[in-house]
Amino acid sequence: MTKRIDVATAPVPLEEYAKHFDPLFGKSNQREGFRGSVEGLLLPSERPKTLTGLVNTESVVGAKPPRAQKLQRFVSESDWDERKVQAEKP
């Protein structure tokens, strides 16, 4: 079996939560995307919780930075199963 690639860790309480879901994501970029999306949802913000809002960029123009593109690919193009994530009990 191939060794899993380590991903950047999230803040401690979030990392403990996110690790529970790691087996549901087969790729490191999916595990990073999950952490980034959950972190963006939890952070206080005056902006709406849209994709660009989650990564704190401007809408339309802000969709171009790499962090926005990575989150867009995680949400719309990754092959992870959202139903398994929803069914998982941390």
C-alpha cells in the first residue's frame, strides 16, 4: 500500500475533528480541501459563506487566486462521496 502524503494541519481542535474524516478522502488535496472548507465555514466573517468568502477573496475577481481554485476543485470536481461524509459520525 502506498504511504499517504501528509497534509498541512488545521488549528488543533479542527485538526482532531478533520482527522476522523481522513479515511473518506483518497487524495491529499481532498483532505486539505476538507480542512480548508470546514475552517472557512467556522471562521467569523462579515462576508457570506460563498466559495470566495470561505477563502477570503473578492467575488468574481477573487475566484482566480490558487486558494480559491483549490477549493473550487475540491467542491465541484473531486471524486469523494459527500454522502459518506454526511453519514460519518465524528
